[in-house]
Amino acid sequence: MNTLLFSFPMGWQVVILVLLVLLFFGGKKIPEMMKGLGKGINQFKQGLKEVEDDIKTDITDDRPIKN
């Protein structure tokens, strides 16, 4: 199944993808989406850090870990 998109070299696939995203969302919406994505990633990392801190605290307190 050879499609038109797979026949282009990798560099052109990226260019076509960027153009399609610009066409679909527009130039004004993309920075807002990236800002939201960045906030989401930061919140995810903060949540992971909190879980790691909780695990380390439970281990150093010699308390049984809750199941």
C-alpha cells in the first residue's frame, strides 16, 4: 500500500505536516496550544516528583507502606 505521503523523503513529510497543522489550526491558535501543552507537562512532572517524595518519605519514616 504505497500512499503519496510515504513516497516523500522524511524532510518533506515534516514540512507537509507543519503546513497541515498551520492550515487546520491557524497561526494564532498554535501558541495557545503549545502553552497549554507546556503547562500540562509541568503539572505531570510536578505530580511525579510529589509521588517520588511520598515514597521516599514512607521509606525513611519506617512506616508500613499503605496498599
